Amino acid sequence: MDLRQLEYFICVIDAGSFSRAAAVLNLAQPSLSRQIALLESDLGQRLLNRTGRGVTPTEAGNALATHARSMLDTAKLARNELRELHASPGGRVIVGMPPRVALGLSVPLIQRFRERFPRAVITVLEGLSVPLRESLIAGRLDLALLFDPLVSPQLEYQKLMRERLLLVAPFGSKLPARVEVTSLTAYEMILPSAPNAIRSLLDAILRPHHIELQVLAEVGAVNTVLALVAKGIGCTVLPESALAMSKDGASLPFAPLCTPTVWNALMLATPLARPATRLMRETAQLLRELDFRGPRYYKRA
């Protein structure tokens, strides 16, 4: 007994004859009769009374018809649900990103996610790149946007965007058009503390030159760093997009680092240790489609 035979059986009962049912099903009448005969043989019951005017169900046929209609309705619901799942997967996806990225990208990401996946839920968690990377490896995140992450055999990276690092100075400061990395020792600095991605990148560049900076304070939050710079307490090194996180940031004097020019890279990180669901794969594609060019200082990878 299979669903096709049950569908044929119900059609014969509703049509009242094999010939009319065969026409509805677009099937040759001998083929239809053979399928009903196989169903009766499988169940060991006579299901239809054949008369000169058509067919009527036997007592066993009426009992089977009740179950068959229920089974066919259930199968139809299952097919419809699977088609809907194929068109729009459900579930939840958790995406981690640094605060200054979340500030510009959370709204367009969630808007597009809701349009494309109305049955699913997205969670955006903000944090620094290093703890986000650890959470991704531990399975607490499904995807993450990370700045200059360390290489890991458990993660796959794709570069999405890069931007220059700047020396940012207090109001009234006179900066050259470009600041050589080796001349940073001349400036009193307020920097994020390690293992912040920007600090790690800066330390890696300075280490071969045996340069130690004049660090007055270490502060974790970018907006606090910019507030201290605006108060004239010291300078800092930040990517250009970070200036938008403070009302004073955009008007502070700044100059790009050079010799070498230092770029901060934003990477899309995905886990290799567990299989990606369709929702994870398509959310990753949504992230790739976002406009990282936005402000003039973004440079596509």
C-alpha cells in the first residue's frame, strides 16, 4: 500500500466508476484497475463492489477511505510545509560583530534578513573581535565579523573590507599629511588594551622596529578613547570608521599612518568544525552583499 494507490482508490470512489476516475487521473483504465487490484491483494480485502453502473465501496472500502483521506491530507500538509521550508528556512542564526560594525550594518542586515527569511530569527551580538572569535570556535555563534583575527584551523575567513589606520589627535593639533609609523613615539597615546585587534595589529608592526609607545592610558571602548582625545589628554590610533562613533570624532585632526600604510581588515568568519545549515549559508551570503563601501574611507578587499 502506498500513497499513490490510496489516491487512486479515493478518486475511484469519488468518481463512482473506473472510467471516470481514469479520465480525471489521466491514466489508462487497465492501469488504474491493476493498481486497485494490487491494493486489495496487499490488504487481503475486497474494497469495491463492481456493478454495471459503476463501483461502490465495501464495508472495508469505507473503513479504508476514512484513513486514506486522513493520510492523503497529512501528506499534502507535509509537502506544503517542506515547500515552504525550501522557499524560506526557519530557525535561528546568531551573528557576532564588533560594535562599530554593528552600528552601521545591523539595521540593513536585519531588514534584509526579515525580507528574505520571514520564518527565521536573527540574533546580533556585539563584542570585541578576540572574544567573538572564541565564541565562534566554542559554538556560541554561528557567524562572526572580525577584525584581523588570528589564523585558526577551526575557522574559515573571507576578507570583506579594509580601511586605513589613523593617528587621531586633540583639537588644535598640527599633524603632517601622513605620519610615519616610526614617529609615533613622539605622541602621547591612549590605546585599547591587548588583546584588542587594533592594538595587536599596531604592536605587530612596531615590534620589528623595537619601538615602544608613550601609552598614557589603555581604554576598551572606542567612544571613550575619542572622548579622552577630544579633551586633549592624548592621541590614539584608530580606523577611520571609528571616528563616527563619537560626536567629536569626525572633527578631530587625523592623519593616515604610512611607511608602511597600515590597513585594518574585516573578515567574515565561519566555523569548519560543524556543518553549516542552509540558514547559516544564506545569512553569510547576506553579509557578503552588504555595502561596506559606504563612507569614502572604506576600501573593498
